[in-house]
Amino acid sequence: MVPTMVPIRAPELDVPYSFCSQPRSLHPRPKYREQANAAETEKGPRRYGNIMIDPRVVRGNALSLRLLPESTQPSTPEVKKQKKAQKKLQARKLTQEQIRPGTPEPVEGREHVHVQTELYLEEISDRIIEVDGECQTDEFLDRPPTPLFIPAKTGKDVATQIEEGELFDFDIEVKPILEVLIGKTVEQALLEVMEEEELAQLWSHQRAFAELRNAEFAELQRLEEQDRRIREEKERRRLEHLEKLRKQKETAEKVAARAFAQRYLADLIPSVFNNLHDRGFFYDPIERDIETEFLPWLMSEVEETLQKKVLGRMMLDSLIRMVVEKRLDEFSRPPPSDQTAAPVEEPGATDAAPQVSGEADAADQPVAEE
């Protein structure tokens, strides 16, 4: 297994490179151990597994993946252990708080008061003092300093003389360290210079690409604006043409309607006037006055005269009937004995007729006078 340096894109990490080993297939192991020598097993043919189902094989573009080291990826058993330890610690704290004894009740006539027993007293000024209370405490006693622990001396003292340069030569020992430091510094500086040059080239390419994209975008906007203007002009021309056709159609319909109306109304006015004249809307005022005023008055007067004549005739008929009935009654009675010799002359028919005619003339006379 040979370690290789594979660059990956890690925008969240500060380091630009990371190491990973090349993927390799594992040797399939049998389920049960075979009773064979290890040498024979190694000399036998190797069997390779299917790397397409190996979860450790990276598929796709390896430059777009972010590979974390194994130390930063927490494993499931470690996480479970940490959670279990935290739960145990919390349970222990709760148990200690429950077991911790509280302050006993004060003696009769006394009460508990919060007192600062720290080394440095703190004045509480943010709380308004409502009741002043005092209590007696012991005086602070000076504690003597703790003596240093000096273990008991054992064995014998032995000294060894070492001359200068026997164990450590600064020039010889520091030279490889300086070479490594200078080499690493120069290498890092070269990497930074190369990275800066690469970044400068990337920025220049990016600026050129941005300028080209902006020019293309401006040209695209110009073409879109031109296309929009052409489309709007086309739509406006189409609407104007449709409006023109509509007006032409409307004008033609109006002309046709006017011609049809003139042809249809050519004989309408005379027929209307004739119908109105027949129905009496056009009349002579004198004739209309005679028909509406004089003729009704004349008919009413004639009717009244006829009614008067009929009334006179009825009166005359009633008078004649009464006279005839009276004379009939007189003639129907038997004559008395003393008057048989000299009968009274009765008026004849000739005598009665002149009277009746005179009465009729008298009845007709007012009508004629009227």
C-alpha cells in the first residue's frame, strides 16, 4: 500500500491537501478455517472481490467529495459510550443533591440568616435593605503556611564530570534542524507563490470570462429588446389591420342597411298616411265639429220631441179609453121607469169624433209650436 497525495476541494477546511490511500480489493476469507499450511495458502491463486459493491470505494468525481480523516468521524460505539457516561454523571449528580443533608431547624427564639463566610466579603448594593440583622461569628485565624514536602534522602550521592562539547555540539546538532526548517519554509513559500500565481491566472481568466459573459449578456438583451419591439410593432400592425377590416365591414353593413331601409320605407310612408287617414287621425275640423257636437245635440233634441209626442198620444189614448169605459157603463145600466117616455139623446159617433180630433190637435199643437 503506497500513500499518494490526492488534492480535494475542501472550502470549509484551511488545508488545501489531504492524504488517502489507493482503494484495493480485500482477499475473501473462508467461513471456516481450513486445515492447511499458511505457506500453501499464500502460494495458491488469489481471489479478488467485487469492488462495485464495496462501500469503501468512492464512485463519481473524487474532486467534489470532502474526505474527512478517520479521527474526525465519530464512530457509533464511541458516541454511545459518551452518551452513557453523561447519563451516569447526571444521575450521580441528582443522587448527591438528594442525599445532601439540609440545614437543621433553628432553635426556639432564633432564625436563620444568610451570612457571607467567604474570604472576601461582597457588599450587595443592588438590593434594598428592609430589615437590619446582626449575628456573632468567630474571628478569622491566620493559618500558617503549609511546609514543603521534602522526601527522605536515600542512596549515595555520585558526581560525574562532563566537559563542554562531549554530549552536545550546537553547530552539529542544529544544522539538520535548520536544514529541515529552511527547506520546509522555502517549500511552503514556493507553494504559496505558485498558489498566488495560479490564483492570479484564475482571476484573470475569471475577469476575461466575466467581460465576455457581460458582453454576450448585453448583446442578448439588445437582441431581446429588438425582438420585443418587432413583436410589438407586428402586434400593433395586426390590430390596426383588424380594426380597419372591422370598420370596413361596419361601413358596408351600414350602407347595405341604409339602402335596404330606403327600399323598404319607400312605400311605407304613403301606406302609413293612408292608414292614419282611414283611422281618422287626419280630419276636417268643421266636419269633426259637426259630427261630435251638432249631430249628437240634434239627435238628442229629436229624441226628446219624439218622446213628448209619444207621451201625448199615450195621454190621449188613456183619455179616450176612460171616456169609452164611462159611456159603456152608462149604457149598460137599465133605464129608470119615469124616464122611459123621454129618453135622453145620446151623442153619436159623429159627435165624439170631433172632440177626439180636437183633443189630438190640441196635443199636437205644442209640438208644432216648438
